[in-house]
Amino acid sequence: MDILYLMILCSVSLAAVFLVVFIIYARKGQFEDDESPAVRILFDSDEIKEKDETPDNGSKDEKGENNKN
């Protein structure tokens, strides 16, 4: 029966620690931006990569390691 009291005390203590940590981070603003992760999945990451990989000077006649003809 003593182990039951010990387990209850441990579980209540652990729950109190998690509650305190949650309150601290809620006050710091950790959970305020809940819309961005849900909207981010809608954007296609290939479009972002294509914009970054376009050559700046526009000439395709250059030969290099990545552009071998």
C-alpha cells in the first residue's frame, strides 16, 4: 500500500512540473502562432526551389561543372 502513495505523489509532482512549464512557455508566447504550420503545408516547396535555382545572368551557353553540354 505504501507504493501506491509513492506513485500518486510522483505522478502529481510530475503533472505539477509539466503545468508550470506549460504556463511559463504560454506566457512567453510559444503557442501564439498556431496558423502558420497549418498553412505552410499548402504551399508547394518545388516552387520555392525553382525560384532559387534560376540563373541570374540568363545565359545558358556557359560550361561548368553543373552545366555540361
